[in-house]
Amino acid sequence: MLALLAGAPLAACADLRQAELARQAAAANADDARWYLTAVKDDPHDYYTVDRSLMRPELARQTVPFAGGQKPGTVIVDIDERFLYLVQPDGTALRYGVGVGRQGFSWRGVAFVGRKGKWPNWSPTTTMVSLKIASAGQRESGLDNPLGARALYLYQGNRDTMFRIHGTNEPWSIGEQVSSGCIRMLNEDVVDLYERVPVGATVMVRRNGHWRV
């Protein structure tokens, strides 16, 4: 009996801890849910548009003047500004807000779209696994997949750089420096970009005012 009574406070503490964890999880899910508006039919998964009022206005997809000199169809990513530009033939560019790699993980250089993927699977790199950013193993496509609805894979020559432009299941990260190096976009924005950019398109990623590593 004494043993049972002694264990009772521990059991109560464990129950309270579980209840608190459940409360925190429910709060986090509710906070995530407030970002999403309407479902968009897609194959094989639907995705949700984002409440743009929760984002800074400059991060919205928009047409802006552009005089960089690159040919139409070129994709330009400015890591410092957190913007992706798709150069148009009339002196403008389509500008998208993006999330970029955190300090020490961001990449810069000139590459091209080696291939494109619709609702791609995802596997973390060996570096991500060794740094315990993610656990090893492949994650199937879906709303909880870090690559989101679309991915553009960046190549140099015949080599996959392992950097991608892709969708995200964390819309609050757009405009921030939080990823493991890839360029994140809202799912609705990466779907739009995916339809406009062919395999072979040039991608220029600038950081600290420079293209070259």
C-alpha cells in the first residue's frame, strides 16, 4: 500500500505532463491552421492557399520593374533580400517572397534547372542527418513533406548541387533565413513558378552582392 501511495504523485505528475504536452500540441496545430484558407485541387494531393494578411505585403507575388540585364526566363534569387525574380521580356520581373538558408547554410552560384518534380519525395542529406537537423530515411510526398507541392532541382554541369527551389509546409518561414540552404516558396507560388520555368532555365543565386562562391 505504501509503495502504491508513493507512486501516486509520480503518476499524477506524469498525467499532468502528458496533458500539458497535449495542450501545447493542440495550440501549435491551431496556430498553424490559422495560416490556411481554401483547398486547391491538385494531383495527387490538394494544397491550401495562405492568408497573405499574416505576411509582410512585399512578400506577395507581384510584377516589379527589373533592369538587371539578364535574359527573359532567367530565375534570380537574392538571398539578402529574400526575393526570387523571374525575368520577363518587357523590363519587368515576377517577384516572389522566399525563405532562404540560415547563416552558414545559404548557397550562391549560377546553376540551371536540371529537373522538376511534382509532389516529390524527400530524403535529408548526410550533412543534415549528421547535424541532427533531420532523421535519415525517405519521406513520401504530401502536405507534411518539407519539399511541398513542387521542386526545381538545381544542377551545375551533370552534378546535382543538392539545392532546390521548392514549396513548404511552413508558410511563416517565408521572408526568413531558416532553411538548410534551399529556397522555400509558398506552395501556391511554387506551383505558379513551376508552370513558367522549363528544365534548362538558368538560376542565379546571389548572396552578399555576389553570384560566385
